[in-house]
Amino acid sequence: MSDSSASPTSLTEQLSRHLVRPVDAAARSRARRAVLDWAGCAVIGAATETGRAFARLAADGVAGVPAGGRGPSRVLGAGRAPARDAAFTNGAYGNIYEMDDVDRQAVLHPGPVVIPAALAMAEALGSGPDALLDAVVRGYEAMVRLGRAMGPAHYRHFHPTATCGAFGAAAAAASLMGLDQARLTGALGTAATRAAGLWQCRHEPVTTKQFHTARAAAGGVEAAWLAAAGLGGPRFILEGPQGLFAGMAPDARPAEITAPHDGAWLILGTSIKPWPACRHAHAAIDAALILRAEAQGRMPAAIEVRSFADALTFCDRPDPTSTIQAKFSLQHAVAVTLLGGPPPLDAFEPEVIADPAVAGLRARVRLVVAEPYAGAYPRRFGTGLTITWDDGTTSRAEVPDALGDPENPVDHAAVVTKTRTLAAAAGLDEQRIEALIQVIEALEGPDPARIAAFAAILP
């Protein structure tokens, strides 16, 4: 038998060494904002019919054992459950309204996967706020690095939030458990073996996308628990001959796993979504807001949206028939913005979809792949918009970076407002909303009671 200590160091081992380094104050602060952003998304997600379906599953017992309020971890809308089951159910909620955070280069949403896994484990272990926030930072780091390494060909068929999510959730759970580098490597290896999630769900009227995030969150918790129990995971799960890159990423970029990034934690470069639509549509909404201010009584006769190829692949829907299709329709996003201004939560509901004025304007929208947006993607999510008005004049707007990206950021007050708006739409009263915001803002230090207070204020 060969001596494993003499074998090359795997990418996962190198990442594990990177993940266990101390988390700085700036990254913790950004993690607190990520938790605040997730909380609003999760609360309103739990209030939807899709959310209620996951809550019913939690009440029955995700693992087949009746939950009945048993377990250490809070499930929104369904009492308490074992950490894995809480991560599963809460992991479904944050993506439902399509307002979850995003890393552009990885083209994935870390918040709805990593944060539910970290929160469930923090409650189960009696961890304090600092440990929770450190776990979120490390989970984002692992998930985003893997997503960036998977390459653009992977995104053509696979949902990276699903395929890379368990990797991030495992890193978060392992951080809270205090696993050493060897067991962290095992947890990541086990998590990566279950990479799955096909994009076909986006082309049919289903809510499988939420199952993707739920399974990723729960899978990461499972992988960390198994590693703690001594179950090893494949060290070369990423670059091995039958590993993740070979099987699912034909143009993988392995160097992204260990890229230095000036020592900064990658959570600092993630984006927050201000509009309730697919992120690929956000720069078009921003551009439409610019040109709406120039209308001066004119109406659009023709509208051209210039963007990147993936924006058209996922959001070319001139005639959406459901809320989720409207959220993935550039035509609808531009039309409702030009007609009504900043799109509210109900701008993608059936009544608005069927509005003759909205439908008529959607029909005037033409989509094209164009530079500089195609070449800049996915480093930048930009869009250009040209409107030919009914008087024959034209107006143009160029938005190189969508609102909420690091180059075009929203401030902390905007995130608070977003969370307050989502929670109010979910039916929470003002007193409870303010309490939720305050308890998240107070997440710091070692006291587990602050985690308990956060969980207790959730619906």
C-alpha cells in the first residue's frame, strides 16, 4: 500500500487550508448583511404556496420521522426539527421570490443554501453569532470558488447553485463543528459527490429549483456530520479522472479554487438583488428606469435590449403565462418598468402579465446579444437599451453593472428596506419586522442566546 502522505496535495486540501484561516471584521459585517438579506427572502418565500408545501413536508418529517416540534433547529412555519431537516426546508425558502443574492462569476446564489445550513447547525450546536458569521463567510467562499471553477459550459445544462451548493453548506457546517483540515477535506469531498441539478426545471412550469437549494443545504449538513463521524470523502473529487470537473465541467478552471484574490474573502464581492426578477434582467430594468425618466409624454414604438447570451437563453420570454415565467422575461421586466417605474413585488403577478398595456409593450421589445456586454459577462452583468419613441426620436441607456453589484452597490439602508418590504408582504406586523431587523443587526459576539433570539423571532 502506498503512503498517502507522499501523494500530491489535492485542490480540496488546498482549499481547506484556505478556509480555516481567521475571518476578519469586514467579512463578518458583510455576512451579517447577507443574513439580513436572506431573512427577508426566506420569510416571504415561506408565505408562498411553494413554501407552505415545504413546511408541510417538514411538519411530517423530512427524513420520514414525524418532526412534531422535535429537534434543536428552527424551521420557518413548521416548528423545530433536526438540523438536516431544518436546513432542507429553510433552504427552499430563500430562492422562491428570485430576490436572493448572487455571485456573478460563479453565476450562483450562495445565500439560500449556505445561510440555512449555518443557522441550523449553529442552533444544534449552541454556537454564538461570531461562529455563525464565520461559517457563512467560509461557506460562501467554498461555494463561490467552486462555482467560478466550473466554467461556462457547466452552466449550459446545470444549475450551479445546486451543483456547488452542498460544497458551500458543508464548509459552513464544518466551520461550526470545528472540523480539522483533514475532516473538512472529507466533508467537501463527500458533498461534491452529490452534485446535481439540471436546468430543464427552468423550461417547465415547476418549482424544482427550490428543491435544488433545499437538497444542497441539507446535503452539506449531512456531509459535515459524516466527516465528523469519521467518514472520509475523496480528496481528488474535483480534479480526479472521474471527479467533478471531468464529469460535469468540460472547460473547468481549476485555478479558481486557489486563486489569491488579494487575500479578501469572496463574500465581499457578491451582489444583492433589488428587483424581484432573474438577475439577468436587472440591468435591463435599471436601463428602463433611466429612459422612463426621459419619456416626457412619449410612448415607445420599438425597444431594443442589448445584453449577453445567457440573458437571452434564460430570459427570452415575450409571452409569459405565469409569475415565474414573468420573472424570467426580459420583455416583461422592461415593459412593466417603463410603464410603472421601479417594479414592485406584484409586477410579475398574473394580473399584470395579462394587462393589455403591458402585453402590448412586451411585443415591441427586441432582444440581441451585443458587445460590450457579451464579452464582459460573467465578470459584469450589463445591458444596453434603445427606445425609438412614437415621435421618431431615439434614446439610449447603457448600464455596465446592475444595481447591487460591487461596482454599483446598494447601501445597508437599502438592504434593511428590502427586508422590511418583503417581511411586510409576507404578513409580518411592523413590530415583529423591526424586532427581526434589530436581532440580526445585533448578531455579534460569542453568546448563543443571540442566535436563539434570531431563530425565535422568525415566523
